Amino acid sequence: MTGAEALIRTLLAGGVDTCFTNPGTSEVHMVAALDRIGEMRCVPGLFEGVVTAAADGYARMAEKPACTLLHLGPGFANGIANLHNARRAHVPMVNVIGQHATHHLRHDTPLSGGIESIARPYSRWLRTSRGASMAGRDTAEAITAARSASGQIATLIVPADVSWSEGGSVPPFPPPPEAEMPGPEMVQRASAMLCSGLRTAILLAGNALYGKGLEHAGRVAAATGAKLLAPYPLSRLQRGAGLPAVERVHYILEQAKQQLEEFRQLILVGAQAPVAYFAYPGKDSTLTPAECEIFTLAISDQDCAGAMEALAALLPGARQPEETPARPALPEGAITLSGLASTIGALLPENAIVVDESMTSGRGIMAATQTAPPHDWLGNTGGSIGIAMPLAVGAAVACPDRHVVCLSADGSGMYTLQALWTMAREGLRITTVIFANRAYAVLKREFSYLNIGSPGQLASSLFDIGRPDLDWVRLAQGLGIPGTKVTSLDEFANALRNGFESGGPTLIEVPL
Amino acid sequence: MTGAEALIRTLLAGGVDTCFTNPGTSEVHMVAALDRIGEMRCVPGLFEGVVTAAADGYARMAEKPACTLLHLGPGFANGIANLHNARRAHVPMVNVIGQHATHHLRHDTPLSGGIESIARPYSRWLRTSRGASMAGRDTAEAITAARSASGQIATLIVPADVSWSEGGSVPPFPPPPEAEMPGPEMVQRASAMLCSGLRTAILLAGNALYGKGLEHAGRVAAATGAKLLAPYPLSRLQRGAGLPAVERVHYILEQAKQQLEEFRQLILVGAQAPVAYFAYPGKDSTLTPAECEIFTLAISDQDCAGAMEALAALLPGARQPEETPARPALPEGAITLSGLASTIGALLPENAIVVDESMTSGRGIMAATQTAPPHDWLGNTGGSIGIAMPLAVGAAVACPDRHVVCLSADGSGMYTLQALWTMAREGLRITTVIFANRAYAVLKREFSYLNIGSPGQLASSLFDIGRPDLDWVRLAQGLGIPGTKVTSLDEFANALRNGFESGGPTLIEVPL
């Protein structure tokens, strides 16, 4: 058994059966081994930023790692931006990066350089495999690391000679450790805070935002009147009619401060204390009032759902309010942001997965979908734009029976539009909506905060991504996906319906 | 004067007057300063891989640095792959990367993380500016570093508070140091080798491959019968009718070994000793015969053109052979790779700039253009694919009066297709040819070296980038560029002519 075969068989033995990849020359031995073994589902991307975000989306929905197979330094580097987002999402992931043969490295050939240095900031576990006989064990350790805590990124660098040499084997390896629970005194303390009568919020993250974790959180809120919050950069939130209401902390500093000003206690469950995305001259980055006590019940590495279960067990049972909320009515007429939001709210299929990178165009969509049938909401966790379309790819691969609705700003979408091709190749059930405002609108808003008037010609030219306008319908068609441009809310509703009914990928461009 | 203003005014004072950029929120103060000052030419890219390769192409042709303005960690990370190529091209470049305000960093907000760690491998000079009063001096040192030796990458990280605070100034700074010359004993030694009667080649790089450097190299070759060689990963080579013939070292290991086997002496001028791109089991990575003496006349940091001038001065004058070579005849009929190469050879405009990432489809094009009118040839220096289209952007910005012919493989082109939009926006005179073989053909060839038969279904699915076929005409149109698909050599010739005559960007898809 070669090192490459040992690696792949160990991945399969560890439950890692899906590989997002863009292999290069140094990974050919790995591809040959994948070919021989044949049991790994391989999903290609035409750019590595697609590969890493797809592995992130897969992990968020499958709750287990996919692996990536990436081409040494530069190929990996192309995947960093979305790996940055994945790291902030606390997902499990195993990256396999090819490397030159060990004896070839001294020649400093063109593709050599810097893999470990650039991989380290994004990898909780990082190793270069030192021989075919170690490849299986290294892979097993990578899987265990990836599945530890709430989920981590593990990166294994595999020199070509480790891949091609004989002597590999698949080691036995223990099941991954359960995520650690916060101690009982921590749960007691949180319970006491919740019963103190002070206005309290619980800021949830990780697996406290969906499934059993969210159920327990709903019980805690019903029993105590505490407000449930999610961070603005959220990984996965289950929501919709009948589910506990969780409010997302606002993106804009002033709005977030206002939202949080009533609270005197904030309990963190897997989340960091809320701070502004960016600093501004003379403004404080902290979003909570000075008199708000912040208590960390669980850090992101701990079992957030378990923490909420333990907390709920200490509190009296309470009936959650029966809600029979109505969806928004289907609006008609000219395109407006609120009209688009209501249309999505009116038509969102049950059990959909919404991937949201709609940026400034989509601020009303969460409110409009609050009463839609239950669905999962995946966000941009690290602020690096260009996550939506490939994240949707991974979510759709993990959940082939669910509708994925991918909401993307046009500027963000241009970062990883190659993902559309993977959607087409894999026949994924994804309806992509492009909000085409032809601008980096978020930069215009940031400029307005400077209080120096309107942007001049040069600044405008950098904020504006028209001239020429991007034609997303042609881009989609060029990548193998049917696309349509809509000019009214009625057309948008029809295009959404057609997308959901098509059973495959479609794209809707909404000029704003 | 704010730190941002000091930075920009120092760049302008140092002759850096072109900025390739994709700014983000943390760079808004810098954009505002650019706006106020108004003297910097700013060329936007919709993705940072476009930005860094454009700065590389600009530097190769302008022989001075452009600056880039990039968005903290992830934005910079998107530019790494082409920065890797630029580092290998030994070009001057000044990267300016925004960073969170200094006091904001402790909050570990979503976009934080790892800039220095990922910037270091690609930056010969790296610094984080510590205050507005230091911004001008830091920038001056960055420019000096970038212009030192043959050209280096300098990276300056600028926290937002350094940008927005008052107290900046533009320092006086000395002209950059001249690149160091090899000592006279080194030149003497090379001269003695060339006069020894042993079969000798000179492997040239840097500025020995164009302009005065190439002229001197031609004189040395004419006087001694030495063969002039260029590395396969070449930065810039001036070539064509009447210019000294320089042969590129072959990419394929066996071919390169055969090409070099006759030589008993190899003189390196700015180049590394030739080695295989990749290692193979049981094969030596070294390309020169064991009995070949390798002598380094100049390293890449030294003045390669000056070294050739000094060498030529020691050798007797000799007339270079008068060549009156004929261009290839314009072929007709069905599309073949040799027919495409001859068509380019027959039609290439005088003083064109050819950017070549045609990969396996373009192996015959250098031979077919050897007798075309003089032109510059820019290659992929680091092996990270996705350089051609943005490199062409930078070359066209540096040389607006010249025709740029961009030859791109389809798989490579998909990495940075966003560059087409910048071509459209800036109205650049670039004719892009896409060789659409719908495969990572280089990987198929590498697989064939494994001697394990044909790729199976899984490997084939990773080497094949059809299903669905990319439609480059629609992609070009979607990005604002007229595109045409050709199905015969006649149509290809017409499309090339139309491209050259249009005065703006066009794209030609050649299905293979």
C-alpha cells in the first residue's frame, strides 16, 4: 500500500468520504490512488477558493469533516480566504496539500515556497508527513484533530515521495473525543444570572443554534425571559415558524449598541463578546453597555448544545409561546429591497438552506423569512467576501434532498463565480440570487462615516463595479447554468419558483 | 497631513504612480486620501489575484514598481498565488495592506488574523507601520527596498489609525542603490570559460534578456559561439527577427536533458541552475550532465545586463549573423496546434507584448514567432496558474501604445477571469486567445508518466473540465468584452486581425 493509498483509506475509515479538490501535478499520485480505491466522492472546483468554502458548507450541514486536496503553496494560498471564514465557523475540515518530493525541495524549483508559514494561521493542527509508513497515522491524527472540540481545521502536507512510496498502512484509531462540557458550577452560575431578574441575553454560537441545542436554548428562554442572540458572523442558525426566535446582533455599530443597551447580563455560549467589525476614530469597539456583566458559560471549543441542555435542566419547564405566524404576502410591482425580501419570505421552501452573502442589499431578508417554514441559515463567519456560492455547493452536496437558496451580492459573487460550474457539473439543487447593485456598497457606506462629503471621482471609481456592467446571466450560461434577469417582483417570484422546481442549479440576476 | 496622505505622497515622490487595487473597509481612509490627492492612477480588479499579477506585468514592462492596495488578511491572501509568481520574476513591487486600527486588534474581530505570517514568504521587505508620523518614512524604505537589487517585493501593513491620524510627512529619500556588479575576477573567469573551446551555454535571466543586456549577450554569443539560454519560467524575453536568438530550456525533463547534454560549461547570469519542475521516482531532478561545470557569473540580485556588458568588453567584437528570416506563411483549414502557432507567427504585430500561459496547447508558438518582428515575451515564472490575463492587464497599463497578445489555457484562465473586466473598464489593447481543450492536460500527461495505464473514471473526472463546457464567449461578454469562437484557422486569423485593429480588448475562444 502506498502512502497515498494509506491516506485515502484512513480518511474513509474515519468517515471522511467527500473530497473537494483542485489537484495539481504534485497531487497526481494521490489522484491515482483515489482512482484505484474509488470510494471517495470527489467534487472538483475550478479554483481553490471554491474548494475550501465548499468543504466549510459541507461541514456546517453534515456535522463532519470533508477533506480538501490542494496543490502545494499557491494552490493552497488560493483557498486561504475561505479557510479564514471556515476557521471562524469552527467547522471540522481535513486539508491535504501536496508538496514536492522531499529530495526535490533543495532545488528551490518554481512552485516551492512557504506552505507551512501560510497554512499555520488557518490550521489548528498542521503537519508535514515524513514517510509512507507514517501517512496513515498522520491522517488518523488529522481526522481526530478535525473532529475534536466543536470542529477544527487540520492540515496535512504530503510530499510526493510519501505519496508514491510503498509501506503505508491504515492504523486503528479511537473515536474522536467528545467536546468538553462546562463545569457544573459554570452552569449553576448562568442559571443564577438568569433567575436574578436582571435583563439578560444569551449569545449563542456553534451547535447551540440548531437542532437539540436550539431546542434547549428555546426552553431556557421560555423559562426565564432571556433573549436569545446570535453573532452577526453566524455559522448556522435554524429558524422559521415554530422555532425559538434568535435575534442576530446587528452589523452596524450604532444599531448593535442600541440593540444591546437594555441588557445588564450577557451569557456567552460558544460566542465571543460582541464587538464592532471595524474601529472608527473616537468610537469604542465594544457593543455592550459598560454596566453589562459578561459571563462565558462555554467557549467555542466546548459542547454548546450540551451546555444549553444542562442549563435547561436547572430551570423550570415552561411552555414556549405557540406561534402560528403568517408568511409575508407575495408582493408585486417594481423591484425594491423590501419587496425582494418579502418574496423570498413568501416562497422559501420548507427545510431550505439559505446561504446569505447578500450584504447591503439583503438586510431585510432575515426579518421577512422569520415566519417561513423551518430552514437553516448559513452566513459569512470571517468577513472575507466570496463565500456564498461555494458554501452553497458544499451544503448541497451534504444535503442533496434540500433546496439551497444562495443569496449573493454581485461584488462578493465575483470572487468565486467558478462555483457555478461545480453546481452545474454536480447537478446541485441551488437557486442563486445575485443582487446586482453594481457597487461595493459597503465601502460607500464606510466612506460616508468619514464625514468628508461624497466620494470624488477616484474614490467613486473604486466603489463602483459597473462600467462595464457585469452580465450575470451570460456569466452563468458561460459556466453551464441557466440564468435569468428579472425586472419586477412578479418576474422574481416566477424565477424563484422555477428555480425551486427545476431540481438543479439556476441563477437569477436582480439589477438594483 | 494624515498617515495615508503621507504614504501616497511618498509613493508619488518615489515614482510610484500606478496603483492596482481592490480596497476594503479597512482601506477606506487610504481611498479617501487617494481621492483628495488625485495624482495616482488607480486600476481596480474584482479579485486580488488580478491585482498582484497586474502589478507584476506592469513592473516587468515599466521596470519600476507599481503599488497594490489590498484588504488585510484574506484580501492579501487572494493575491498570494500571483505574488508567488511575481517573487520568482524578481520584479519590484510595493504592497500596501490595510489592517485594523491598532487598538481594535485585541478584540480578534472576524477579519483579523495572520497577515504577517502569510505575507512574509512573499516579501523581501515587510513592516507594519507604527504611527502616522512613521508612515512616510516606512513608505520610502519600502520603495527603496522594492527598487533594490534587480527588484523585490516590499510589503507595508498599515493599521487604520495610522492612516487616519494626523502627523504624517514626506521624507527626503536617496535614489535606490544601483544593483551590484559581479567582481572583475568573476567576469574574467567567465571570459576564460568562453574562450576555452569547451561547448558553453549562458543561461540568462532578469534584464540580460531584453534591451541593452540582450544586445551585450548577443555580442558575447557572436564572439564565442556560446549558446544563449533562458529558463523555462521566464519573466521577460525580447525576441524576434534580428535579435540574438535565445533558446528557452524545455519544460519536459527528458527534452531539457537532451537540450543541455552537449554543454560542458554553463554560465548562470541571474538564473538558477536548471532543474526539473517536479521530481519523479528514480529520476534525477538535475537537467545538466554530470560533467558540466556550472559557474555563477551573477545572481538574480545583481546587475545582469551590466555583467553581460562587462563580459562583452573583454571579448573580441564579432558581427552577429545578418538574418533576414521569413515569417511563417498564413495557414488555412482546420484548427491544429501548429496551425494556430503559425497564424500567430504570421500576424504578430511589431513591438507586441506576448503573455504566454498557453500551457500544453502552445508548445509550438515560440518557434513559430521566432522570425516575427521584435516583441517581448512574458511567461509564468512561478508555475502558479492564472497569471496570463492579469499580467496582460499590467503590461498594457505600462505600455498603452503596444499590442498585448494574451495566450491562455482554459483551465488557467478560469483562475483569474475577473481580469477581463479590468481590461474592459480600462479599454486596454489586449487580444486574449483561450485555448479551450477542456482539460487540465498537464495533469493527464503527468498521470501518463506513472505508467499505470489510462486514468480511470474518477481521475478522468478531475482532469476534465468539460461537462459542462465553459463558454468563453459568454464569459467575456458577461465581463464586458466582445468575444468570438473560431472553428477554422481562417476564422482565427480574422479574429486576431480584428482584435489588433479594434484598439481595445477582445477575446477569441479556440475549441480544441
